Amino acid sequence: MTYGRLDVFLPDGQFKTFTLSDESVSIGRSSGSTIALDTEALSRYHASVTYQNGEVFLTDLDSVNGTFVDGVRLDANQPHVLYGGEEITIGDLRMIFQSLDDSPTRPILVLEDATRRLEQAELPFYVEIEQPEHAIPPGAHISSTVTITNTGGEPRRFRVDVSGLPEGWARLDRREIDIPPGDSGSAVVNFKPRRRSASAPGDYSVTLTISETTNPDMRLSGVVILRVLAFGGLGMALDSEAVRAGTPLRLHLQNQGSAPLALRLIVRDIGETLRLRIEPAQVTLPPGGRATAQIAARPRRTKLFGDSQQHTFDVIARSGDAAAFMAPLRATLEERPPLPGWAAFVLGGLGIAIAALMLVGLVLLVQPPPTQPVIDSFILLSDRVAQDEPLRMQWETSDATSIRFLVDDLEIRRTGVMDGEGFLDTRGLSGDHVASLVASQGSAEVRMDLPFRVYIPLEVESFNYSPRPVVLYVAQSLTLEWNVNGAAVTRISGLENFTAAQTDTSFGPGGSITLSGIPTAPLTAVLYAEGDQSQLETRLPLEVIAPQCSPADGDVPLRALPVETGQVVGTIPRGTTVVVDAQDALGSWLRVQLSGGAHGWGLRSALICAETFSPDDLVKELVNLPPSPAPVVTSAPLPTLPGTDSAAAQPPPLSAESAPAVPPTPTPAG
């Protein structure tokens, strides 16, 4: 079965498409890989794509250069779910994963605990809404199911409305549903943000409103959070792929992603025969933004005689984010000497004689001035780098015999390589600094300075919470403590399934917060930190368990309502462990989870619960119980006491005033 495809954009401008149909697909430089690509950016066995239970996973196989999805580096050997539309970058390779299943009712795995129930006592229906369980990039999709239960005594027609999203982001498989009394019906809401620059990343509050069509005032509304990730994309083009010497060449850039894009622009001489310069060398584009850079290209040495010659060079845009992807374009410079090759022979003889006479005079009269070295280009591939990471650079010089590199006027290295690439050591550095290139020939020197910044990378030094583990459906206080090395500001979020209290208060590098609430679903704390020009967002799952009980002695019947007269809907066999999620208002009954989302009530006195929680702390569920039947009064003869006349024990006869009127007996007609 084909479940997707991988579009691969190679550094030389080629484009390849690979269909994904095997359950396991390997990507790497080795010829034994399913997708083998001959590039140094890949490790021999770099990453894998697997298909399991209807989901697609991408796993980095502990590669050297790492694997990035929408600009975020994957943890080694940790599967990452792909939903379609993600941009995958590995060094200078760029890939797009396309899912081939775009059904609006695509099945997804949703945890039962992620379902939210909406109800009001006066309404003859209630609603259950599944929360989207993960974030998606634009172009991918995820579904949420709305289930409506008609608790009234007559058929009803319901309408589902979605609001709070840009136009075209949400679709319903059916907007109106007919539901018989006592039955349920569902509608599927499919969320698919458009893959456009205007699709800003972040959390979107989506309001789902369910109303009765004949009486719109009878409605219930709930909010689900759709978390949209950023995606990257770059469009670039040259005015022309071939240009003549002396003619400027323009590079056009467009950020096709939904997040700001910082770019470093580089021109690379293939044959080392050109002098190249691009301005500006750095640019930051907002989502959808455009920019133009101008390229100046000329031969290193001008030829007066000869035929036309083609010089090849590359124009490269490198992203400034952690993915550091590269997008190259190739161009050629055409050099046309002003005189043909045969003219050199005609002028050669005359030139030799004149040159010989002039040479003698010049040697005697004038000493040639020393040649001045030239720095053609000096580029830092990033103007900010993490501490202890190498600061990469490129340089080109002319007429120099040696070059030196300095940081804050302190010499770091010296080399005789006039053109090349290298790096500077940043160990022990932090803050703002200046990198310098000094080119020398004899006593002549020329220098170029470039500023850069070394920042301390953010790292979660500690994260603790109590109690551990957290128990579902139980009222409790949750305390979280953390510390992030190198952070100036930290925040904790992501605990909406525990409490409605705001948790976006800012802290310093470390913090502690205590919240009171009732967990209704698995909990994942999101720790956000900001440092010196760096940010960190990490998801920290909490250990969550369900409250469990088992029969104290013998089988325990489960009833539809928390009363002895309730209908029996199941039985807990002796020795069986079950999950309880609520207690009744008096604490005498515990609600037990059954298969298929059903519930039953069991007597608390008949159950023994785990020591991880107290049943007294379970959430209380208010249940509307049917009224008790009125007692039936029957008449019976009064008992005869000893020594009493039986006639005296009987009730006295009715008086004339209290006796009911009896109609006269009619006299027969004579």
C-alpha cells in the first residue's frame, strides 16, 4: 500500500520523488539504503521512515548532521509522527513529505481521556467533543469528532457550527444530524490549515456550537485548541543564468514559510577564476516577504587576447536557523577579450622591441611599488553562535602571501591558504566580539572586521514535580519545579487538562508553581525559556496513572444509576481490577469505566481501592435519580384486644352529617 511520497530537492538544483510503500524505508549515503543519495550531508544510514497502525514515523538514526522537521532537530532514535506537508532538512538537502490520504474523515487515534463533555440540566441533549491530540504544520490535517446524545423523548435535528479559524481551515462531513430519542449521532470536523505564509503558527481557539435546528436557543458551545506549527520555504531566482563581465546580476528571494527567515548569501567560485561579491550578504525576510540582492562578478585577470570563455559560479542561500539548510543556484560569467587571439602575434614583434627599450629605462629610473594585498570577501556563515560551537567562515584574497585571523585583536590562527573555508574556536567566549581577517604581502597589510555574538545555549538542568505519579480524576495539588541553564525568562504551560487556572506567569531561570485541580487526561508540561538571543521549548510528560479498585469479596454488580434499584449493566468478577473515575454526591457509590465508553456504578463498600489515592478525593458526579414511588395504603380490620367485645372494637358508624348522600330508590311505574 502506498501511504506517501518524499520529494527531495538536491543542492545542484535537481529534483527527485520517491514513493513510500514499504513499511520501513531507510535514507542514507550507503547503497544499501532504500533511498540512497550520494551527498556528504547524509550519514551512511541517516534516517528511516516507518508505517505502523496507519501512522507514518520519521526517526533519526543517531546521524552526524542531524535531521530537522520544520526547523526543529529530532532526538536520535525517537520516532516523530508525520502528517503530511512537513519540510525535512538534512544539511544541504531539503525534502517535503506528502501524505497520500487526504480524506476529511481520516481515522486518528484519540485517547478516551481527551474527550470533553458538555451538558446543561435543562437541555434534552448533551455533547462529547474529542480534543485534537497534537500540533500540525500547515498542509497537514487532523480530525475531531463531535458526538451528540438525544436524551429527550422525541426525535430532534441538530446543527454543528465551527468558528474561530481562518476561512477554509475547517470542514464538516455533515453539518446537520437527525437523532432519534435516546440515541447518539456524530459529526467529524477536519482541520487543515492552508500551507501559506499567512498561516501564522500558534494556538487557535476553535468554538464548536451545537444547537437544535427548530430552537437555536437550545445550544451548547465548547472550545478546542488547534495548535499550528511553523513551516519553512524559500523561493529564489536569478535574472539570468548567464551574464557578461561588467553586467550586474540580481538574485530575487521570497520567504514562502510562515516564520521569519534569516539568510546568509554566499557566492562561490567553481574554477577559482573570478572575483565575486554579493550585497547584502545577510537578509531577514518576514513570512511572505521578498528581497533582492545584487551580485558583482568579474575575472581575476583580464585577458586582452583570445576567444570567449565561460566561468561557472554558485549563488547559495543558507538559513540562519538550527537546520542551516542551503539552497543553491548555478550561473555562468561570459568573458569576451577585446582582441582576437591572432592579434597577439601581429603585435608581438613590435611589442617586444619597444618593451625591451622601456624595460631598461624603467629598471634604471623607477622601482616598482609593492603590490597591495586585497580582501575580496570575508564572510561569517552566522553572526551568532552557541558557546563551544565553531564559528564557520569563508574568505577570498588576492595578491597576499599570508593571512591571519584575530578575535578581539588577539591572533587565533595563521595560514597561507588565500581562498578557502575554516572556523574559529569559541570556547570560553560569550557576548559580543569582533572577528578580523588580516591579509599581508611584505610590509603591506589590509584588514576586514566582522562582529559576531556568542550565546550560552539553553539547557534544562532540572525538572521535578509532585505528587508522582499523578492520579486521574482525583482532586489534588500539583507542584512543579524547574531550572534552565542560561535562561533569563521561563514559563510553564500545557496543563489545561488539570486546571483552568492561568499558568503563563513568567519566572527567572528557575521557578516553582503549585496548582490545585483534577486531571482528566494525560499531562504534558510545556517549558518555554528565553535566553541571550535564543529560545527553548520542550515538552515534559508527567507520569499519570488511573485510580483502580477491585472487589472486596465476591463479584460486584454494576448498576446504571447509583441506587440499589438501578438496572444491572455489568459485573466485576472477583480478582478483577477496574478504573473508577467519579463518586456520587454522597460518596456511597463509585463510577466504573466499562469498554466502549460506558460506565456502571458499584457500591463503594464492596470495593477495595489502591493506596495511590483516596476515593474521598474523586470528582463528584451529580446524577438525576428517578423519584421514589409513593407508598400504597391498604385497609385491614383492627385487631381485637383481649377482654374486649369485638363489636366495640369496630369503628363507630357514620353519623348522618358525615355519611355520604345516597340517592332514593326509584318507584316502579304502576
